[in-house]
Amino acid sequence: MRDLVRAAKALSDETRLRILNLLFERECCVCEVMQVLDISQTRASRNLNLLYDAGFLKLRKEGLWAYYSIDKNGSGSYLPLLIDAIERGLADNKAAKLDRKHLRDAHRPGSQCGSQAKQ
């Protein structure tokens, strides 16, 4: 039950839903999330970590870089259902479409992204 509550709480924030929206498009580093959503590194990292801890995300490290992606095979049987519902819910949302467009224009500005990896 605790895992489900943690997942529901993770979904109760617009920034985290926007982050998931970006990650439906492709894996991202913290810098890209910051750039597209125009948020601070602290806010991006905190929200990515909450989604990771709730089981929604995978983390892949490559050298100094840390890349987050959707974990469609999450540990809870409910996670794939929630992920699918969120993806469908955001598919035609105007703000979500705009964020995805901005992601296509985003770039990985430097190696500082690697320092944001979850330890």
C-alpha cells in the first residue's frame, strides 16, 4: 500500500507530470529538464528523484552524465497502468505538446549534468 501512496503523491504535482511528459518523448538529463521547464537544478533534481523513488523512472549513468527515462516495467503491478494513463492523458494537452516541442530544441549544455546523478 505504501508504494501506491508514494506513486500517487508523486503524480500530484504539475512539474512532475511535465517531467514525465518529456520522458515519454526520450530520456533526458537534468540539464534538459531544467532548460525545457525553465526551473532550477535543485527543483529539477528533487522532482526527478521523487519520480525515481516512486518507481516511475530508470537511471542510466554514462561517465559523468546521468540519464533518466520512464521505467515501463516498474516494480509495482500498477505502475505500467499509471504510466499508460498519464501518457494518454498528456497526449493532446496543449502545454504538454509545447514542452515536447521545446525538448526537441533542447541541448545538453555541459558536463555539469553528470553531477546530478542519484547516488
